[in-house]
Amino acid sequence: MAGKDYYQILGVPRTASEKDIKQAYRKLARKWHPDLNPGDKSAEAKFKEINQAHEVLSDAEKRGKYDKYGENWEQAEQFAKAGGGATGHTWGFPGGGGDTVFEFEGDPSQANDMFESLFSGFQGGRGHARRPRKGQDIEQPVEVTLEEAFNGTSRLFQTQSEETCPNCAGLGMVQNKACSMCRGAGKVQRPKRLEVKIPPGVKDGSRVRVAGEGAAGVAGGAKGDLYLVVQVLPHSLFERKDGDLHVEAPIPLLTAMLGGEIEVPTLKGKKVVLKIPGETQNGKVFRLAGQGMPALGDSRKGDLYARVKVVLPTGLSSEERELFEKLRKARPDR
């Protein structure tokens, strides 16, 4: 197969499953993303190759055509569809320094239709037209704290925005030659500062879509989208279970036995007062309604569950020991 080997670029065998291809792409995209390799032109080029390979191999129909025809599967397929006859025909195509000649066997009307489709945008020798196609979506992992997931936050990215080349309008060719600005890629990289808001309520695996901040489209097609894939970091106090939060609430022995009040921390930064009834057992769970995580895109909130942990006194004075001894004598079977 001539040209680039998309399987080799992603490091997968030709028998790779769709899942294998996706996993390989994500791993390589994270490694070579321009944000993680600022100023590294080789990383930018590698990232483009990875996206191009994934775009084809992740689509079953495109992959089948690529396996059959190679890197130039789109042009080859159209040539193949137009062929099949026994009569030979030749067409000239105006170029910069002379005519480019194509030989074709088959029905001339089919070939004319094909060349109209392939080269209908050819005016004054300015590159061949390609069908507009939306650019590749890009995924970017982002870590947030539990407080940030609770309140919402933002992230500032110094990115390289991939834009359609203004010199060749994304065609890659000018006067039948590779565009000098984008070197035939049809896309150029421009530095860009991007602030993205992450809404309250995100959780592991949440995807925050930033429309139009993905890869540039082909032949004037719309840009793809950027997706921030969220990972929420563990917290030292709170455990999250869906929309609810769980926290351990230490209470003194006497409060557990006689009742009283304790303060329970919340992610709002303020503590709430929890009334403890007498004879509360160690491990008992109290529900504080509406003190949990906000729902993504919703005003509702989960609950906070406080699990009691009775703290036994230490460093007893002689008087305190005497009191506990009296209690033991008064309740010998308890």
C-alpha cells in the first residue's frame, strides 16, 4: 500500500477492533497533543497524522475503502465506479506548466460526471475541489477537585488552533502545486488562548463540549468540536456516590450517650449543626437533605450523609476513672 499506513500510525494491527483503535487513538492523542508539547512542530505533525488515521479507521465504511484502495481511497473509489467499459478515452486537465492527462476506460459520460465532481471547483488553475467535510473532534482530559465539581470552575488553555488555510481555502493546492503556506495540508496552526467553563455537577467521565474548537474542516467544512473529559480527584473528607456525599462525623462519647449537637462540614465551606439524640450508636448515619452535589444542568442537589464515629476519651483523670468504675458497677451486664 503506497503512502501513509494508518494502522502503523496508530500502532495497531490490520485486524484491530473498533475498541482497540479508539483506545490507541486516545493514548496517542494525549501523548502528542500540542497543549502538552508547546512549540514542538514535530508533535503537531504527529498529532495531525493520528487524527487523520483515526478519522478513517474509526468509520467502518471508510476503513473498508481504505483497506481496498489505500491512502487515496476517495479518488480511487470514484475512478473505479466510473470504469468498466472497453473503450479508452483521454482527458486533459489544465495545470500550471502544462496539461495533466488522465486515461480512462469506460462510458465517457460517466467519466465526465466523475471529473466534474472531482474538479468542479477548479478555476484558473487553483487546486481541485473536495467535498466539504467537518473537522475531527478532539478530546482533552482535565482534572478537577471535588470542590470545583461542586461549585463549577474554568480552565485556561494555551492551544494551537487548527484553521483552514486562507491561501488555498483548505484545498492544499494552488495552481496545481502544493500550497506554500500549509505545505499541502490544507490547514494552518495559530496560537490561541481559550477559557472553558466547567459547570457544577460534573463527575468522572463527564464531557464538556466546546463547539467549533476542534480540528479544521476539509475544503471549507465546519470545524470539529473540543470535548473536555472530566476526572474528579479524590477528597480527603468526602466520598461521592452519584449525587450524594458521605462524610465521617466524630462525636464525643458523652454526646453519643446523653445527646447534644455537633458541627458537620460541607462542600459549601460552612458547617451545619446536627442534633444528636441520646444513646446514639457508633456508625449510625444521619441524612442532611440538599447538602450533597448539584445535578449537572439542574437546580436539584443530592444529600449529605454523616456517619457517626464515637470518639472514646483518653488520658482519664482519677476522678473520671472513678466515675466510669461506678458506671460499670451500676450496669454490670451492659
